[in-house]
Amino acid sequence: MRAFIKRMFVISTIFTLLLLTGCTTPSKENRAEQDAAVKTEKALAAEQNQTESSQSQEQTTATAQEPTPAAAEVPKPQKKSEEPFFEPYLLSETEVLHPPYEWGDCTVCHKDSNPDKSKNYDLVMDPPDLCYQCHDKDLKEGKKFVHGPVAAGACTACHNPHKSKNKRLLVASNINELCTSCHTAKGEFLHKTQNIHPPVKDQCINCHDPHTEDFKFQLKADGKKDLCVMCHVDKKERIETSKNKHGAINKPNGCQECHDPHGTGQPKMLKADSIMNMCLKCHNQPLKRDEDGAKLINMAKHLKENPDWHGPIQWGDCAMCHNPHGSNNFRMLKKPFPATFYANFDTKNYICFECHESKKISEKETTEYTNFRNGTQNLHYVHVDKKKGRTCRACHDFHGTKDYPHHLRKKTKFGKINFPIRFIETPTGGSCAPACHARRYYDREKPIVNTK
Ligand code: HEC
Ligand code: HEC
Ligand code: HEC
Ligand code: HEC
Ligand code: HEC
Ligand code: HEC
Ligand code: HEC
Ligand code: HEC
Ligand code: HEC
Ligand code: HEC
Ligand code: HEC
């Protein structure tokens, strides 16, 4: 199991690295490019597979006609239908013999000293008591929850009492094959669902005990949260130590508020068809912050009323900015963002620069980094890049807007008052008239001298 987790960890680390290196400039085009790249890779792989298999078929037919010394090297074409769905991990190299059977004294279990299938093979008693002559009953059914077939004494549904080609005398060479021989719905689910939770694909007993456990569904720990963080130690640390915790995780279903423990077909085993729809299942009403009772807007309503959505929201991915498991940053953001209207400017304090060029703010003069300029004078710089600079929220909304382009908000909240910004766009610039100053104009081609 350790080895498995380690293996998966290495794989996921590689993936994360790939993602990190590939995702520094997420734009729609970029995504499309990435998608296309992935598709091309997949297509190439598929083509290669095809050519490989047709080649090997050609070679096999060739060797069948004229056997050559090289025949042994020719790989045999594998027929899909003969491949087992589950890896036969449990196959033992040597046949497993149950010691009392191996000892040859059949009468520990049978009435007859020489039981024969055609004659008398009556048992001295029925399982499970038969087995409890030697095995500890407490280990098999001593805990709060006992697995159906164990409670029914059907030990032989899973174990052969004499011998087996599989470890633990099991009747199947793979745990999942064993479990799904009765739990057929789960078997169907495994066959047809994408994004199955890796430990589920591996073996059911990573989480469920086959006999008995103290937690519902014979789980090795409480399945809402404790079980999950047994393996996901990084999440345990995050949910316990984050300054801004997510109320979602403290709801009765814990991790299962958002994730299904086996999988749903959706990425990350989410219980909705996109991250955004997951979030909006709860954020469809005003909520209160646990830490201080502060009111949080009804995000579903906000997005419905403001259909010009910010890029990552168009992609349905709120988790590009927020960490659903909590964070030390304001509003559980993945990177910092100032909590206040004014802040000393520092590029490190703005999650925005994960995707947008910071020079759009920090270059005093520019002809390229921003359109918010009067001639070459950068008005982002004027407003934002200083001690007590205005934070982006003074002018932009980060989720959705409606009235103005460029995600400019209609009203800016200053203290308790909402001031309208009254933005007017022109082909080469614009103007606004917030409470802070009278209407001022900017023009990228013919800089305007604002007198007031
Ligand atoms: C640990 C207990 C145990 C021992 C020891 C044991 N058996 Fe069995 N045997 C069983 C059980 C339980 C069944 C019934 C299996 C079932 O109902 O599916 C069985 C069934 C049988 C059967 C009939 C079904 C079959 O699998 O062919 C034969 C024959 C048999 N045993 C022979 C033997 C012989 C011979 C020995 C001694 C070499 C022996 N057993 C030792 C538990 C035992
Ligand atoms: C006469 C005593 C005896 C009886 C009765 C008995 N067992 Fe065992 N069983 C053993 C011994 C001894 C071992 C080996 C223990 C070990 O390796 O730790 C064993 C091992 C096993 C194992 C583990 C095999 C492995 O490869 O690790 C299973 C499973 C098992 N028994 C199931 C059963 C079942 C099911 C029954 C009832 C049908 C049963 N036993 C009845 C003595 C018994
Ligand atoms: C649903 C299938 C299933 C049933 C029913 C079942 N077992 Fe098991 N048993 C398993 C599996 C799977 C393992 C291997 C667990 C592992 O390797 O961690 C196992 C392991 C064992 C072992 C060896 C390891 C250990 O935990 O001691 C013994 C002994 C055993 N079972 C006895 C029994 C007895 C006795 C019964 C009936 C009371 C029984 N089993 C019923 C699936 C089952
Ligand atoms: C011989 C058939 C059989 C096999 C094999 C079997 N189970 Fe079960 N399982 C049952 C039965 C019967 C129940 C009880 C169903 C109920 O209470 O509704 C059950 C119940 C469960 C439950 C609780 C479900 C609930 O709704 O309460 C879980 C979890 C479970 N099994 C997991 C497993 C795992 C994991 C394996 C493989 C190690 C396995 N089962 C193998 C027959 C089997
Ligand atoms: C990562 C841990 C994990 C693994 C691995 C796992 N399960 Fe579960 N399983 C759970 C949890 C957690 C629940 C409880 C769900 C709940 O609280 O509603 C559960 C519930 C169940 C149930 C009862 C509820 C239901 O979904 O029907 C069955 C049956 C079950 N599991 C079977 C299996 C089988 C079969 C496998 C292997 C193919 C397996 N599980 C692998 C964690 C796991
Ligand atoms: C036995 C160990 C184990 C347990 C218990 C476990 N997981 Fe996992 N989980 C893994 C491994 C291994 C991976 C794959 C590597 C990774 O992404 O960390 C994984 C992956 C995931 C993923 C990412 C899936 C994807 O599509 O990328 C999520 C989400 C997840 N687990 C949630 C949970 C939840 C929720 C629970 C509790 C119900 C849970 N895990 C319990 C081992 C476990
Ligand atoms: C509010 C919904 C929500 C809850 C509750 C939640 N998660 Fe997640 N989880 C997500 C989302 C969304 C993602 C995808 C994140 C991303 O793409 O950056 C995710 C991703 C994951 C991953 C994959 C690795 C990663 O960080 O991207 C794991 C593992 C995971 N969650 C485990 C857990 C565990 C364990 C719990 C309970 C302690 C839990 N989650 C609770 C929403 C949730
Ligand atoms: C199961 C319900 C639920 C789901 C699903 C959910 N949330 Fe929350 N969220 C809450 C609750 C309750 C609060 C308020 C309590 C708190 O966290 O302090 C909250 C608070 C927040 C906050 C404010 C946190 C702070 O510290 O100020 C943000 C941001 C947030 N959620 C984003 C998300 C995102 C993004 C998603 C989707 C990945 C999501 N939520 C999914 C229930 C949920
Ligand atoms: C581009 C980054 C970004 C994305 C994507 C994003 N948010 Fe936010 N979110 C923020 C920032 C920044 C704040 C802080 C806003 C403020 O205080 O002015 C915030 C604040 C919030 C709040 C608290 C609102 C309040 O009333 O103070 C919630 C709830 C929230 N986001 C949920 C979501 C949900 C749900 C999604 C996906 C639909 C999402 N966010 C997507 C950046 C983002
Ligand atoms: C004083 C108001 C104001 C503040 C504060 C502000 N912006 Fe802007 N921003 C604008 C205006 C007005 C435009 C539209 C310029 C145009 O196209 O005419 C704009 C445009 C943008 C654009 C579109 C591309 C461009 O530069 O033309 C981005 C991206 C942007 N702002 C990001 C930010 C970020 C990030 C912050 C905070 C670090 C921020 N803005 C702070 C007013 C502001
Ligand atoms: C995860 C990447 C990402 C992050 C982080 C991000 N943005 Fe954006 N932003 C985009 C994308 C993609 C677009 C283009 C699509 C659109 O118009 O929304 C965009 C567009 C904009 C625009 C409008 C540009 C225009 O000319 O219409 C503004 C303004 C903006 N972002 C401000 C911000 C601010 C302020 C932040 C920090 C709170 C931020 N963004 C964080 C990805 C991001």
C-alpha cells in the first residue's frame, strides 16, 4: 500500500510539475492550444499503437509462413478480450495450502476421516464456528460493523477451506474482482466510469475491511473526513492550519460535500459537472464567514445578474483563484490579494499577476502594457502603484460585470457608500466620474489635459 501511494505520489508530482510549467500564461487561446496539443499527442499515440499492432500482425503472419530463428523475438499480438480487467495481484507463485488441510487430519473439520465428494463430507460444525475453532472470532466480527457475508458465516464465499492458487486462500486472484462478484453495481461502475479514485481502482480493502471495522461500511476510519486525510496528509495539514478555513469542510459530509469517495466520472471525483457548479451548490445564497460572521454575497445570483464573466469563470474554474480546502490568504485565495480599498503596492500581493502582466501596473510610461493610459502615461500606475494605492477592486469586479466593458464595476464601495464610477468608453480611451474626482478623460492617441 505504501509503495502504491508512493508510486501515485510520484506520478501526481510529475503531473503537477507539468501543469505548473505549462500553465503560467493561462489564456483561452493557450488552453485551446494545450487541448490541441494533448489531442495531437493522443492521436499520435493511437496512430502509433495502430501501426505497431498492424506491424506485429504482419510480422506474425510472415513468421507463420516461413518460421525464422528470430521468431522468438516477435511479440505476440494481445487480444483485448483475454486481458484481465483487474491485475491478478493475488496469484501466488506456489499453491497456498490451508495448514489443517495440509496436515492431513481431515477430522478437524469433517466427520469422516476420509471425506469424499461422492460420499460423506459432512462438517463437524458449520462455518463460521468451524473456523473459530482456530481463528479468533473477535478479529472477524468483534467490531461495531460486520460485513454482511461474515455475519452470515459465509467464510467460504471468499476463502477456499483447503487450498487456493491465490494468496489468503481467496477464491479470486484480485480483491476488486472478489468484491465486485457480489457488488455487481460497483463492478459496472468501475468498468464504465472515468476518473475512478486511484485507491479504489487498486483495491477496495485500502479503505474497507473485508470482515469487521468500527466505522460504518467497515471503513478503516470515519469516511467523511478522517479516512481521507489518513492518506491525504497535506490536506489534513491545510484544513487544520489555514487561517481562513472553508465552512464547506465543516458541514456534516466533510470532504464528501464535494467529492465522492469512489468517483463520479468528473475530474477530481467532484459531485458536479464543473468546479463552478460545485461551488454554486452552496454559494447560491448569502453565507456568513465562520471566523467573524461577515456576510458573503450570493455568488450564483451575482453571476446570473452579471453575465460578462471573468476568463477563469467562463472556464468554470473558481479554483484557479480560490483554494477550496482553505488558505492563509484573504478569501481563501491561492495567492495574496489585499483585503482593503487602499494598499501599499507590491506585485507580490496580487494574485492577478499569476495571469496578467504586472508591468500593466508598474510601468510609469507605456505604449503596450495597458490601454488604461493617457498618451503614454500609465493610469494604472497612477492609481495603483504607490503607497496607499487603490486596489483593483476600486474599479474592477473579479467575478462578473454587466454595465461596462473590461470588467469595470458599476459602483465602487468606499466605506459604507457605493459610488457610481460612470465610465464612458471611446474608441481610443474613455472617461469616468466617480465621487473621487470630477469627470476625467484619457486618450491613448491624443493625450488629454484634464483641467479639473
Ligand atoms: C479447515 C476445515 C477443513 C479441513 C481441514 C478440511 N476440509 Fe474439506 N471442506 C471444508 C468445508 C468448509 C467444506 C464445504 C465447502 C463448501 O460448502 O463450499 C469442505 C468440503 C469438502 C469436500 C466436498 C466439496 C469439495 O470441495 O470437493 C471434500 C471432498 C472435502 N472437503 C475433502 C476434504 C479432505 C479430503 C480433507 C483432508 C485432507 C479436508 N476436506 C479437510 C473444510 C475443511
Ligand atoms: C484447525 C485449525 C484451523 C481451522 C479449523 C481453520 N483454520 Fe484457517 N488457518 C489455520 C492456521 C494454522 C493457519 C495459518 C496461520 C498463519 O499463517 O498465521 C490458517 C490460515 C488461514 C488463512 C490465511 C491463509 C494465508 O495464506 O495467509 C485463512 C484465509 C484461513 N485460515 C481461513 C479459514 C477459514 C475460512 C476457516 C473455516 C472454514 C478456517 N481457516 C479454519 C488453522 C485453522
Ligand atoms: C467478503 C469476502 C470475505 C469473507 C466473507 C471472509 N473473508 Fe477472510 N479475508 C478476506 C480478504 C479479502 C482477506 C485478505 C485481507 C488482507 O490481506 O488484508 C481475508 C483474510 C483472512 C484471513 C487472514 C488474514 C487475517 O486477517 O487474519 C483469515 C484468517 C480470514 N480471512 C478468515 C476468515 C473467516 C474465519 C471468515 C468467516 C468468518 C472470513 N475470513 C470471511 C475476505 C473475506
Ligand atoms: C459473497 C458476496 C459478497 C462479497 C464477495 C463481498 N460482499 Fe460486501 N456485502 C455483501 C452483502 C450481502 C452485504 C450486506 C448488504 C446489505 O446490508 O444491504 C455487503 C455489504 C457491504 C458493504 C456495506 C454496504 C451497505 O450499504 O451497508 C460494503 C462497504 C461492502 N460490502 C464492501 C465489500 C468489499 C470491499 C468486498 C471485497 C473485499 C465485498 N464487500 C465483498 C456481500 C458481499
Ligand atoms: C478511498 C477509500 C475507498 C475505497 C478504496 C473503496 N471505498 Fe467503498 N466507500 C468508501 C466510503 C468513504 C464510503 C462511504 C460513503 C458514504 O458515506 O456514503 C464507501 C461506501 C461503499 C459502499 C456502500 C455505499 C455505496 O456506495 O453503495 C459500498 C458497497 C462500497 N463502498 C464498495 C466498495 C467497493 C466494492 C470498492 C472496491 C471496488 C470500494 N468500495 C473501495 C471509501 C472507499
Ligand atoms: C488509501 C489511501 C487513500 C485514501 C483513504 C483516500 N485517498 Fe484520495 N487519493 C489517493 C491516491 C493515491 C490518489 C492519487 C494521487 C493524488 O492525487 O494524490 C488520490 C487522489 C484523490 C483525488 C484526486 C483525484 C483526481 O482526479 O485527480 C481526490 C479528489 C481524492 N483523492 C479525494 C479523496 C477523498 C475525498 C477521500 C476520502 C473519502 C480520499 N481521497 C481517501 C489515496 C487515498
Ligand atoms: C468545497 C468543495 C470541496 C471540499 C469540501 C473538499 N474538496 Fe477537495 N477539491 C475540491 C476541488 C474543486 C478540487 C480541484 C482543485 C483544483 O483543481 O485546483 C479538489 C481537489 C482535491 C484533491 C486533488 C489534489 C488537489 O489539491 O488538487 C484532493 C486530494 C482533495 N481535493 C481532497 C480533499 C479532502 C481530503 C477533503 C476533505 C478534507 C476535500 N478535498 C474537501 C473541492 C473540495
Ligand atoms: C458545501 C457547501 C459549500 C460548497 C460546495 C462551497 N462552499 Fe464556499 N463556503 C461555504 C460556507 C458555509 C462558507 C462560509 C463559512 C466560512 O468559510 O467561513 C463559505 C465561504 C467561502 C469563501 C469565503 C472564505 C473567506 O475566508 O472569506 C469563499 C471565497 C468560498 N467559500 C469559495 C468557494 C469556492 C471557490 C467553492 C467551490 C470550489 C466553494 N466555496 C464551495 C460553503 C460551501
Ligand atoms: C480571478 C480570480 C477569481 C476567480 C476565478 C474567482 N474568484 Fe472569488 N474572489 C476573488 C477575489 C479577488 C475576491 C475578493 C473580492 C473582494 O473582496 O473585493 C473573491 C471573493 C469571493 C467571495 C467572497 C465574496 C464577498 O461577498 O466578499 C466568494 C464567495 C467567492 N469569491 C466565490 C467564488 C466562486 C464561487 C467563484 C467561481 C464561480 C470564484 N469566486 C471565482 C477572485 C476570484
Ligand atoms: C482606477 C481604476 C482602476 C484600477 C484601480 C485598476 N484598473 Fe484595470 N482598468 C481600468 C480601466 C478604466 C481599464 C480599461 C482601459 C481601456 O481599455 O480603456 C482597465 C483595464 C484593465 C485590464 C484590461 C487590459 C488593459 O490593461 O487595458 C486589465 C487586465 C486590468 N485593468 C487589470 C487591473 C489590475 C490587475 C488591477 C489591480 C492591480 C487594476 N486593473 C486596477 C481601471 C482600473
Ligand atoms: C487564472 C487566470 C487569471 C487571474 C488569476 C486573473 N485573471 Fe483577469 N483575466 C483572465 C482572462 C483569461 C481574461 C480574458 C477574458 C475576460 O475578458 O475575462 C481576463 C480578463 C481580465 C480583465 C478584462 C480585460 C478586458 O480587456 O476586458 C480584467 C479587468 C481583469 N482580468 C482583471 C483581473 C484582476 C483585477 C485580477 C486579480 C484579482 C485578475 N484579473 C486575475 C485571467 C485571469
